[in-house]
Amino acid sequence: MIKKMTSHGDNLVLMIERDLLDRLNIDADTPLDVSTDGEVLVVSPVRDRKRRKDFEAALKKVNEKYGRALKRLAD
């Protein structure tokens, strides 16, 4: 998706369509982390770290139990 910035006072604004925001579960109250590596602008919602840690633990457990079967299915 190619976007252009628009002026808003002394700032530039990047408009993001509602459909995309809805898919990412982002609304006006969602804190966003804005970072760069000097060439790329990265905007990502700040998510609950405990929730992410719990997800990674569950994923590890599933991979330990079913990893070989999932690999065979993928092949």
C-alpha cells in the first residue's frame, strides 16, 4: 500500500484506513511504538508483554509436543 503524508499544522500526518486498523485491533486509545533504523519507519501497537510471554510459552509447548507431526504435515 502506497501512502502520502498530509499536512496538519506544523506536522505531517499519515492516514491509515479503518479497515486496516480494525484488522490490527488498533483504535484511538492504542499506544503505538514508533521507531526507525535510519531507513525504515516502524509503527507497531504496544502489546501486553505478559500476554506475549504466555503466547510464546504456549507455542513452545505445542512445538515440543506436536512439532514433528506439524513438520511432516508442512512437507
